Amino acid sequence: MGNPKDQVQSLLQKLPENASYEDIQYHLYVLEKVQRGLLRAESEGAVDHAEAKGRLKQWLAS
């Protein structure tokens, strides 16, 4: 994952030169949400793709 400073530096390198403050804030927001989701999945467990498809199929059939 890397530390937050390295992640932000990498993010800034990937954005176009004309990125606005809003663009940067949005990408930082998304990066943080993804990191939180990954940590939560790691600590609480997650449902794999096949199981999710099965659950969705059952839900749609009802």
C-alpha cells in the first residue's frame, strides 16, 4: 500500500498538469475511501465475486 505521502505523490504524478484543486481533492477522497475499504475487507472479511453473483441471483429471483 505504501504510506500516505508516497500515495499522494504518486497520485499527483498521474494527474494532468491542468488538474484543478477540486480534481485533486476528489482523487484524494476516492483514494482514502478505497484504502478504508481494503482495510475493512482485510479486518472483517469480504465476499468473493462468485458468492456475490450467487447472492445477487437469489435476490433478483425473489
